Amino acid sequence: MTDTVTLPSLPGGFTSAWLTQLLRAEGMIPAATQVARVDIAQVGEGVGMMSELCKLLLTYEGDANGAPTSFIAKYPSQNPTNREVAMSFNLYEREVRYFQELDPLTSALSPVAHVAHLQGDNFLLLLQDMTDYRAGDQIKGADLADTQAAIQELAKLHAAFWNNVGDIDWVPHIANSYHADNMVNLFLMGWQGMATNFAEFLSADIIAMGDAFSRALPTLQATMDQPPVTLIHGDFRMENLLYATQPEHHAVAVIDWQGPLLGCGMVDVALMLGQSTITEVRRQHERTLIEQYAGRLGEHGADYDVADAWHHYLLAGLYNWCYVSAVAGTLDSSNARAFAWMSQMVKRQATFTHDHDLFDLLPG
């Protein structure tokens, strides 16, 4: 997007006149064409903690030159606290720059970003409208087919950057970075709240591990930052996946790129299997799924020994307690849907932990 167009306060700034100016500046519509009407529709329910989403339906006057008649618009949260947190993690910059710089380098599918721009604490993405896909549901959980499709797409993403991240200096590493420091702080802030609000899904021995985990977290972060290092999504769960509903659709598309990191790809894999996949599916198929992930990496030119992959999978599963604590312990769970999906996240992670005695892997 050209810097000659200033981002307005959104969503109020989504006027016909401003969108006309924007799309002309982007070269998407000719000078003689204008947006005659814009209708705004809600997308999802209870989505967008750090950002807002809406669907823009545009009516053009004149030759639209093939410009889309609908976009998914993503812009900053209207909640001042959430917006401040987003800025502290550089979430808006990371998502905009992902689409500008990194998305073209991988065959993993995400919506096309027709517009991707950041100005201070304001940003705008006008994304391909993929609302004809099925949105992933973390409450229901991923069955085997959904999990396999997700893992195959992850392998495409990870392979593209496998041990080749030296030029991506604006994406934080999972260790020794502002992201790492913030995650430690969020874990400390969130553990007791998670243990209180979701006590029915947690055993006493897990609740008692908070202090030990907090002491070990920097070491775990360092472990998750050892080669092979790649670009990871950072929040790879069902709510951030779109699944095909038509024969012409791609199997799965990945959304929400506000938290990319440099680190061990198994952090993404373990987040999906340990917190989104239906527990019985994970129990029956996780070793095969890890083998399939390593095999698919190899097809894309990235070598990963299966034994190493399994070891890293368990360590990543342990590490991912920091995400559970940060989400279930610090974010608002009073909304019924939010409580429902957070409950499943906590319950599945706890079961994953017991199944593999993950806390026995704590360093020290």
C-alpha cells in the first residue's frame, strides 16, 4: 500500500470515498472507477482478541477491473488494553510483514493479502474472502483428517525456512527476545488464574508444578531454539485454520499471522496435537502423524530424523504450558464460547501431559 494513503480510525473509516482512494492507490481499480457503496458484516463470534475482523462488501461504479467485491478486513483491537498488549509483542508489524515478505516464500496457503500496511499502532489487512471455507472449531476438536491436513500444511511452512532464518531479523526467536521475556511474565501472571478458573480440568499434581515450570521456562525456551530452527506460526490451533468445503478448495488455509517466531517447528505441531486434536485421535495416531510430518518435510527438502522429531515433540508439548497459562490465565474467559474453547485447550493439554509424563522432562 502506498504511503500517500493515511489509515483512518477503523472501522469507522471504511467509507466509500476512502476505499475508493485506497483501491485506486493500490492499482486495483482505475481512476474512473469508484466504490459506490460499502456494506460491513460481522465475521465470526468472539474472535479477534488483539485485532478486529469484518467483511466488506463493495459495490463499484464503473469498470472494477476484476477487483474483489468482498474482502475480510483486519485492523487493530478497539480495546485499549488488548491494543497495548499487541503493540508490546509487535503483533501488528509481524502480521503485516509476514504477508509482505514471507508468505511469497512458502507454498503453505494463507488468504491473499490484497492490502497489507502498518502506520504506527494502526494497521490494515484486506484479505481474500475465504468465508466459503469451514472455520476450525477448537471446542469440537480436530478429527484425524483435519489433523493430517494441518500437519501437512505445517510441513510446507517449516520446510521453506528450515535452518534458513538468518535474514529474518524482525521475527523474534522463541528464546532471548522480547517475546521470550513477555511469555515468562505472562506465565507468571496467568498460572494461578488458570488453575483457579479451570480447576475441574486440572489434577492437583499439575497445579503444583507451576513454580517448577516457571524456574525451568527460560531453559525450555533455549531448548526450543536449538537447530533445526525454522519459521513457526506461533498459534497453530483450530481457530486459525480454514478447511475446504468445495472440490476446488485447497485442503486447508492458515490464518492469523500475528505471532510468527523463529524456533523449533514442533512447537506448532505439539500445539495442534496437544490442544486442538481430539484426545482419542491423538492417542491413536500421534506417532504416525509425527512420522508423516517428518516424511513430508523430507519431500520438501528438509531432513528430520524421526527419533529426534519425537523427542522434540514431547519437549514442545511440555513447553506449551506457557501458552495455556498465558491464554487461560490472563485473557477474559467470561464469554461462554471463550470459556468452552479454553476448557478444551486446558483439558487436552493436561491429558497430553499425563499420557507422556511430560513434567518428568523438566530440566533440573
